[in-house]
Amino acid sequence: MSLDPVVPSAVSPEGGEPWAWLLDAAPVAPQARAEWAHAGDGWFTPGTVFSAVTFPAGAVRAALGSCPLDEFADHLTAVIDGPMFYRPRTNRRDDDTFTALVSCSVGRRWGVPLTTVEPAHRPMLLPAPDRYTPERTSPWWVVSVAEPARFCSPRALTRLVDAGRGRWVNR
């Protein structure tokens, strides 16, 4: 799987926008589309079209080794096969996190230590589909939402978290 972090695919093989399915999870799709266009991120509700699994960025860095944050996309696409975004901390108590989109059925039974399934029906901020540039205060995609796989594989996601957990927790 490859990812061009600057110029994502604009059209899916079926025609239309490859990320348009996410709009089904927006409380008001035209508003979400407008938020993406104007603010670079918008509010969506997990638990209907997708579930969202969040985990500390430190665990991912531990699993992948040290590299600049803007190079993580290349490393992550080698091990993760579905959409994942980075969310910088919003206050001093929070940690930076990665969030992977998984199917709702996976989200309902997910139980991997060090991860959290975002509550269903509680809005969360998703980056615009074309936001691949690291931002200091806003989320951005590290593995494209336009990739052929709509959801992250639970097996690949578990391997990534497990690989990083031991190194990160025991630091």
C-alpha cells in the first residue's frame, strides 16, 4: 500500500470521492463537508459507520522507532492497512494520540490494553480527507482515508499496539 502524503487520490475506482462514506457518520453531512473545507476538520459520530480506536502516540513511536513525525505516514502504511489520524494534545493533561478507524463490529468487541474505543454517538473531530500535513493543534491523516481498505485490520492494529506497549510502558 502506498501513500502520497501531499496529493491523495481524488477519485475512487467506483467513482466519486473515496472518503464520502464518512459523511454518513456526520450529524449533518453538508455542515461536516463545509467544516472540512473551511476549518480543515469536522465533527463526526463514531458507532454508526465506523468505530474509532485511540491509543497514545508514544506507544506508536516506540513500536516504529524514532523518526520525525512527518515521516510516520511512510512507516505506518507499511504496517497499517486502513485510515489512521494523529491528534495533537489539546491541553497539558492530554497526550498526543493516534486514532484508527475500525468497523463497528470490531469496535464493539475491542479489548486491547492501552487503547480506548471512542464512545458511540459522542461526536469526535476528524481531519478533512486532504489534510496530511502535520498540524500543531488539529488532527491530520497519517494513513489515508482514501486507501483501498476502508477500515484498519484488527490484527495489524493489535500487532502495532502490542509492539509499542512493552517498549513504551517499560521506558
